[in-house]
Amino acid sequence: MTTFQANFTTAEYLRRIDKTRKAMAAKGLDAIIVSDPSNISWLSGYDGWSFYTYQAVILTHEGEPVWWGRGMDALGARRTVFMEDDCIRGYDDIYVQNPEKHPMEDLSGLLREKGLEKARLGVEMDNYYYAAAAHATLVRELPEATLQDATGLVNWQRAVKSEREIEYMQRAGRIVEVMHEHILEVAEPGMRKNDLVAEIYAAGIRGADGFWGDYPAIVPMAPSGMDATAPHLTWDDRPMETGEATFFEIAGAHRRYQCPQSRTLFFGEVPQKYRDAESAVLDAIDAGLEQAKPGNRAEDIANAFNATLNKAGFEKDSRCGYAIGISYPPDWGERTISFRRGDQTVLEPDMTFHFMPALWLDDGGLEITEPIRITETGHECFCNTPRKLFVKD
Amino acid sequence: MTTFQANFTTAEYLRRIDKTRKAMAAKGLDAIIVSDPSNISWLSGYDGWSFYTYQAVILTHEGEPVWWGRGMDALGARRTVFMEDDCIRGYDDIYVQNPEKHPMEDLSGLLREKGLEKARLGVEMDNYYYAAAAHATLVRELPEATLQDATGLVNWQRAVKSEREIEYMQRAGRIVEVMHEHILEVAEPGMRKNDLVAEIYAAGIRGADGFWGDYPAIVPMAPSGMDATAPHLTWDDRPMETGEATFFEIAGAHRRYQCPQSRTLFFGEVPQKYRDAESAVLDAIDAGLEQAKPGNRAEDIANAFNATLNKAGFEKDSRCGYAIGISYPPDWGERTISFRRGDQTVLEPDMTFHFMPALWLDDGGLEITEPIRITETGHECFCNTPRKLFVKD
């Protein structure tokens, strides 16, 4: 029973379940055990920071899905999922982080109770929240079941967004826009980096246009100078300096939907090298975006981007984009489609991506990125943040 | 090569490695593959939000540990680990979130190169960052190796803190104290919850006494009223109301060391039920803390706490504390010692815990908790936050 303002109608959850069941049938699965928190939320509405203990949604071909998790979190499930309370099953606290017992023993009992002990069960083998020990326990406890890899099965159903999902992503897009505006307003040489990150967090969580900010699935990245040659270092208290570039890889979030966008800020006179990189990246973004339309393939965007970038004398050897939507830590990507050579996924309207053509140079980083939505005829950007290298004197 | 201000001396890292090797020897392990980001950081100094792709530290009985991860993150490793650059190994970006390939294929190659293809290798079977697919890939790629569960092996070495670690936790303790002071100052009925969370985040990251705030391993929890009957719901924008209790389960963090502390704030006249609960919890905390001294066992604290609580007519059926220290999302606990019946771990000086006697009532929650350090003769609290139910009219 939902007491929160429900994020989606029950009809929308049922459509998602129907879509997922078709994918299960195509793989010959009797049931799936869904461990990925974003998949759990997408299928059931569940929302809570409880994924550090085992939890799952069990979906068969009939009836409502079952939420399973730690007993104390069953109360949070009652307040967030669309299903009736009898579809919520909590396990005893003695299973929590106890080397003598594993929560999957309890889940095995539940699966036996549902008559699934000989079933073909899909499990998300390559998910943060389905560790090797969880799998080993299920294999041991359910010797007659067939456990089959279903990594990404639900994630792929999420690729095309509903109207309501797009609306949430637009709100998140507006939030990240406001975060970048705020950075430009308050950042200055001499400011401690952590003080700036405090401002970024606060702006993001206050939200924009009356829409509240949720927590991004990754913390704000804001490395300066040489630290910006490495993409994933977090902050400390060293003050920002004139003559340095700082990139801001941040996301707005609303009701768990993520809209990441990066911009780079240079203090002082911009060296020609950065101007060249800016110009190369902007041209390459244009070339990539031109390919962002239904019917084209994911790799078309990467190939066009890379061809233009290489012509200007720059190289990028990592993927330049990925699918986005609802997400929980540690990643705001959907872990399905990537913009890189070889990804032949055909683009469809209302697929959503972070086009992420970051360049890491030998003495700094340049990130100018765009969250986008594929439309009926091409694409649109979720944000109106000016697409350029920001400079402050 | 460290260019950041190193968090610890190389001597301290070597002591940790020595301690870990003894534990490996006791289990007959030739090497361990460490996936837990907090263990990786504790052994090598590595710090970055890159754990959403596979990474590890490989430790054998000789030489420096090897950091292994995504190619682009090798640059972050160069800037944070204590080891020489030739102990840093990056893998190609094509392995990232690619259903056709698994990063553990690359790691297997590295292990073969090190002559470990027939070795007895410890792996952290029950860790978020060692998914079932990672294990299956290693098993397949290294058919002659013996993979043995080493979950918690490194975590247990972390239980007793060094002087420097205690110093960082004291700073984190001061930060969470300031966060609670700030909440008391700015919270009021009618305030949107997300606006208050924005303030909490900003205060925590600004830090205290000149020490910068790092990101807590869990987001601020701040549920009100009935939502507070469920422990792990996050915020939205509903305004706080008179007549409701809100609990704040938050942590200060400094250089990845976490100091969680909870307090509860009531707006308006406090119902007798909450006064009774407050009084019961405070008495039970005193009883528990009296047992917090070297030589006693972890369960002694839980048993004393529960006995006193039960006498007052309240019950708590979940554990009332756990070890804390360095941590990364999704959990700020060390996942070793728990304050609960049956945990016979003997307490030692400089072990550190979150004594977490939260009470969830039928119409709200009451959390008054203390991060503590075991001393030579008893314990001390990391914070001076007044231990009581906060009330604002």
C-alpha cells in the first residue's frame, strides 16, 4: 500500500511487468530473482537505502511480484510498493551480515514455498547486489532448480522511457542545469574544493522549479588540474587555483531518475591547447548528435564523434556514452547500451542517454557532455546549459 | 606515487600488509584478490569513485600489492596509492559493462603472469563488488587454481584502529556533531524535507574545525512521522509538521573514515509515549556502555542494553551496534563485529563502533545513538552531542 505520493500508476507498473514477462518467456524462465535496486524499484516502486543488505523482487508469470528483504525494511516496502501487503516478505535480522547464516537461505525457503524449487530461475549474475556468496547459497539450497544468468534482462526493458519517466528526467535535467549555474556563480580561485562541493550538493537537493532533488547515484566529481587527468577522484580541501581547469561531472536527480551533465570551468587565461580541445569536442559532439535519431545504431554516434575528434588530432579510447534513467549507487548508467564501436543497438524514440565525450588531457580534463532523449525524428537535449568551456577570470 | 596529501605513512600501509599476510598464512592462502573498496583503500591508499567497474588489489606474500582496475582509473591509482607505478595495472575499456567480455578475464591473465594460476586464492565471496559473474569467470579462467572464500579477512584486520585512524574518526565525529547542531538551528515545521537535507549535506561537506568533510557512505536519512517507522526511507519534499518526530541518521566523514550518529527531533509537545521511550533508551544506553570495555564481549553490550530496555517494556529485535571505520557506499559498517547475542568477539582498545540502539515505534522512530571507541579502561564517545530527544516548539 502506497502512502508516499506514488511515482507511477499501478497501470504503468503492470505494463512493465508484462513487458518483463515476455522477455522471461523468450528465455524460458519460470521466474526471475531481481537484485538490482533500480530494477527492483522499476518493477515494484520500492525505494529505500536498504540495498546494503540482501533484497529482491521475485517475479513469476502470474500474480503480483513479491518484495523480499530484511524484516525492518518490509515496513519501508509497505510504504512504497504498489503491491498488496501480502506480497511483502521480511527476513529475520539474524541473517544480516552474519558469517554463520546467509539471507539467501531464507529466500530459498520462500522459493520452495512458492513451488519454485525445480524451476528455471533467472538471476542477475553480474550485479553489485548479487555477490558470489549469494549465488553459491542458492545453488546449494536449491539443487533441483536451474539458475540461469539474467543480467540485464530487466535493464533492457527500461531502455524506452514512458511519458512520466521522461517528465522526471526533464525535472532532473532542469536541476543539473541549476547546479551548473550555481557553480558558475559561486566558484572562485582560492575557494576550498569541499566548500564548492557543499554548494553543489545543496543546490542539487533543493531542486529546481519547485521539484525536489533526490540523491545522485554518484557523488559530485570536481577534480582540478592534474587530478582531472584521472576521471574518478573525489574532493578534498585544496583551494582552486588560477590557471587550472576543473571539471564538474554531476547529476540532477528526481524520484531516483538521473540526469548527468558535465561542464568544465577554467580560471584565468585559457591556454591554446584547451581552446583546441574545446573546439574539437564541440565539433565532435555536433557530429555525434547528428547521428542521434531513431533507426541509427548506438555505434553510429561513437563512430561519427570519433572520426571528427581524430581529424582534429585528439583521441578518446573509451566509450562516449551510455543509457540512463532510474538508478541507485554506485552507478547512474543503465548498464545496457554504450556508445562505442560494435554496439549495434538500434535507437528508438524515448531512449535516453548520457552522451559523455570526456577528454582527458596530459595535464587536465575537459568534460562537456549532454544528456539526451531520442525523439521521433532526431533527439533533444535535457538541458539548456551553454555548451562551451566556462571561463572565469 | 602519491601527490595527494597521503592519508597514512608508507610504514603504516606496510604494517597493515604484514598483519594481513599473517591472516592469509593462517588460512593457507597464497594470495588474496581484494574487491571491497574499503579494503582496497586500507591496503593501498587508493581512493576514487570507480568501484562501479571491477577493480582489485592483489596481495601475495612478497613485494608490494598490485592495484588492478579500469585503464582510465589507473591514473587515479597513480595519484593515490603508496606503491610504485609498476604495481598499477589498468585494463582496456572494452571490458567495461560489455556482455561479451568480463574484466575478470583480464585479471586472470594478470594472475597467470604472476605465476598464480595454480595458487590458493582468497576471494571476497560476499562483497558487493565481487558479483556472481566475477567469480564464475575466475573459476572458468583459472581451472587449476583453488578459490577460497576470504570474505572479511581484511575487514577483521581493520578492527583495531591506529592512532592516525582514530584522529580521522575524531574529526569525523566533530563533523557529525556540527551537522546535528546545524539541524537544530535550521529545522522548523513547514520546512520542506529536501531543503533540510540540503543543509545537512552542505554542513557535513564543509566540515568542522578546519577539517573537510568527505562523502558519507550512506545518504542522510531523515524520515518523519509514520515514515520513521521504516528505517531506510530517504527524503522527498513533504514539509515537516508539528506533532511529528523526525530522526536523523547521518554520518560525518573525513578521508573516508565514517562517524555515524543519530538524533531525533520532535516538533511540539512530546507525547508521553516518546518520553517513556526516550527514558528507556537512555537507561539502556547507559547499561550497554557500562559493558563497553576491553575484555568484555560484543554481546555483553547487547545483552545489558536489551535487559534494561525490556525491563522498561520496550523491545528491539535487531542488532544494536556494529564496527565502523573506513568505508565506501553502500554501507558505513565494517561488516565484522555486531552487538547482538551470540557475538563473542572480545573487545580491545581502539576498536570503534556505532552503538546504534534505534527504536522503531508503531507511529514513528526514536534514534539516539553513539559512535564509540574502546579505550584501555573502558570507552569514550566520539561526539559530545547532547544525548536526549531534541524538542523544538
